[in-house]
Amino acid sequence: MIRQAEKQDFPFVFPILEQIFDEMDMASIKKLPQSQFYDLMRQGFISERYRYSYRRTWVEVSDEGEIRGMLTMYPYEDQVAIDEALKTRYAKVGLPFETVIFDDQEAWPDEWYLDSLAVHPDHWGQHVASRLMDFGEKMAKEKGYQKVSLNVDLENPRAIRLYEHKGYQTEKQMTIGDRTYNHMVLQL
């Protein structure tokens, strides 16, 4: 079953999402102590508007209630404000207001953006990512979007193969943090 995340899901969603942060290898994240980054992401997750807010995150859950995978998504138009929402939480975790964690443009006009897609390693190969992508594409259609986009690290050939299999095509390469990504788009 796929459902919208709930605030209390954070301890189960974060380790899945953290796989992406580890892969991104961003200096802005690495310079923070792990506990401080966890607290910051928890503050963002329970907020209403942050990039990784529970309101932008959907999870696939087993019949037993185990979270197997997660997808964070939003329209291009929200990109301007999604990270500003976290700044109000910096003081709660001991960070100065000037701190920058994420500042790269990741989506483009008229796109419904799949920001983060990750699956718990125990469930790799079980089509969880594919089902979450199908869900994201359906939501994009319902919201009136004709394009769905995502970014994939060039060093993640397994994900690239999945996205190509699902019909996504690379439109350009871009840098996020310190790494190069394919910006891939699916026309609905």
C-alpha cells in the first residue's frame, strides 16, 4: 500500500532517505555532525513546507506496517520556497541562519519533480521503486502536469536503467552539490 507519510514515520523514513544523502556525498552535509543532521532533517520532515516534509513524502508500506520505500515529490513552482522552510528550524538544532544545505536548482518549469526515491535494502528488487514511480506519475497527471522529472547520479547505473525502462529520457546533465546528474523527463 502507498500512503502519504505521517510525522511519526520519520525514524523509519530517514534511514531510507539517508542512502541518497550518502550517495550525494555533499560537503554541506558532511560538515555537520550526524546527530545534528538527523535532528535538522527531523525538524524539516515534521514541518509543513520543507522539501522532505511528510506532506511531500509518500511511503510504500507492507501489510505489517513496515516502510519499504519512499518518494518525495512536488511541482517545480514549489522549489523556490521548499528549503526556506527549514531555515526557521536552524536555531532548534544549533545552526546559524546563514547555513546552506541544499541550494541547487533541480527541477525546471512545467515539471512535476520526483525529488527523492529510495527503497530499504531489504526490499531491493521487489519493484517498490517502480510502484512508487507509477504513483508519482499518476499524481502528476491528477495535478495537470504533462512532464515528470527526476535527477539520477551518473554513478548509479541501476537506477538509470530503471528510469529508462520506465520511459524517462535524459534532457541534460547538471551538477547538484559536487556530483553530476542526468536530468531525466517522462512525457505523460
